[in-house]
Amino acid sequence: MAITYEVIPVEKAEECRALCNELMVFQKSRAWIKAELFDSMNFDTRMVPSIKNAVHNHIVLVKDNDENIGYVYSSISPKWAYSNDFATFFDLSSVEGEHVGSLSQFYIKDGYRKHGIGSKLFQLSMNWLSEFDYVKDRFIFVSNGNDDALEFYKRKGFAVSHQILDGFITVLRNK
């Protein structure tokens, strides 16, 4: 393996299209609550709107030689962006300030998991989020059935805050 990590600008987010779409398929395969909701989720309906709503975006693309094998997408967004037609992701009044940090998409292809790539991506995301002193609240959203991800984030210091959409998504928050 010749693993590299590249921070890419949002203008190159298209490079994550296939990985983002794979993430949605993966999440659907694990889901046992409202799995059909993933049928309408893809790069155009998840990542593109998130990028547009964010004040700051951070995308790290992982490659093995020239093959895209994973990515993490994090953002700083106005807290109101997390209350929409789909769901209200957290109690807006519980957030200190007007912005929140989020690690909202995280995916590593099968065969590359359990090699430390996830920990490296997580740390790169947290380092970036910590650059914004005015953002005190950070969230991670985990789809139901993705217990490995849920336990990973808990080991990294995040705590389960609550569930939304009848358990479809578990919301984790920095302690």
C-alpha cells in the first residue's frame, strides 16, 4: 500500500463522488431502521448541499497510489443549517454560538479498514475543526446499523447525545 492523504478544495469535491455514493450504499446495507431513506441519498443530495450551507469546508481524500480509497468531509456551518425539512439534528438552543463543527461524512473502502487510516482521517478532521476557536460544539452523525463507526467515535472521545428520526441517526457530541 502507498497511502497518501490530500486536502482538496471544494472545487475538487467531485473527486469524492464515487466514494460518497459508495458510503450511501454501505449505510443502507447496514441500516435496519428506514433503510429506504438512503435510496435518495448520494453525492448530489448529501455532499453538495452540505458544502453550499457551510461557512468553511474541509475534505481529505485518501489514495492508494492513484486509487481513491477513502475520504472525510468536515464543515463549519451555521447552526440553523441543521434544522431542515429532513430533520432537526439537535436542540439549536443547546449550541454555544451561531456555528457548529461537524464531521459529517467518513468512508474507507473495505480492505483498507483496520490499518489506521480511519484514525488518521479522524485526527486530521479534529485538528482542522479545532482551528476555529469560536466553534465550541462539534457533532458527528452515525446512521443506524453502523455500530463499528459508533464505537470508533466513542473511543475517540465523543458521546452519544440523542437519536433522531426514530433511531435512524445517532447524534454524537464532543464532551
